[in-house]
Amino acid sequence: MVTRETLKKEIDNVQDQYLGVLFKIIKTFEIPDESNDFVEIENDKQEWFQFIDKFAGCLEGDPIERGPQGEFEVRERLE
């Protein structure tokens, strides 16, 4: 049976270039912390609201205008 201590000893033998991959693999086996997911979602929402607050109204002095539609060519009807 593999123990935590055995795994910890083997980690010291892993080449540095593979530590990131090993870390991702270990994270996939963690028990999900649902409360942490909620915190991350709330943080994402707060970042979005801060973004909107920062940029909302940035075109207030230069409003977007829709130009003329122009002329479209008439094509043969598909049947």
C-alpha cells in the first residue's frame, strides 16, 4: 500500500520541469471545497463589477452612431 510518506519521498525524485504537471494531477484528486468555489465565484463577480464601474460611460462624450446602411446587391433567388 502506498502511504503519504512514500509519496512525499518520491516527490523529491521528480525533475523540476515536471513539478507543475505533478501539482495539477494532485489537485485533481482533492476533495472539492464547495465553500471555496463560492468565494471564487463571488470574487469573479466583484472583478466584473469593478471592470464595469471603471469603463462604463467611457464613450459618453463620443457616442456611437450607426452609419447609413448603403445599397445591397440583388442576387438570384435560391431554389
